[in-house]
Amino acid sequence: MKLKGERAASLLIQEISKILLTEIKDEDLKNVTITYATVTNDLSFAKVYFTTLDDDKKEKVIRDMNNASSYFRMELSKRLDLRHIPEIKFIYDESIEYGKRIENIIDKINNEK
């Protein structure tokens, strides 16, 4: 059963990325990259993780992505052969920022030697 959720998550990542690339007019959302997704076993709810190149507009992008979730669901229902399109919650992926902070710390340590 878990495979179905993983497959649905993979499809969501692919299709939401395509929608962002081809359909979205908001320039702030054009810089969004979908990094990961999880879908519940019953396919009723999905968490879609993303990052953006423009850190200054992070809060606006988080708000805009979640405000557009019904638009994404509508587009996904046209594109995907799923009986039920999950409710989508977009979550900003902190892991890339965390990785950059760790990298900076390592660089600083190496430069002090």
C-alpha cells in the first residue's frame, strides 16, 4: 500500500513542477523548485516541500503557494489518472538552507587553520 503513496508523491512532484514552469504567471513562483512530497496512504492529503531562489520573498512565496493549492488540485485532476487528488499543503524546505549554513561553518573552520 505504501507504494501507491510513493508513486502518487512522485507524480505530484513531476506535475506541480511542470505547472510551475508552464502555467504560472507570477514571477516569484517561477523560482520555486519542488524538492519532496509525501502522500498519506489513503491519498487524501499531501505535503509538498519546496524551495525558492529568492530568500527575500520566502514568506510571500509560502503564502502564494498555499493560496494556489486549489488551482494546483484542479490542474492535477486534469493531468493525473487518480481517483482522488489529495488536499495539498505546501511547506518550505529548510534543508537546503541548513546545508548552506553547515557548509559555511565548515568553510570558516577550514579558513581559520
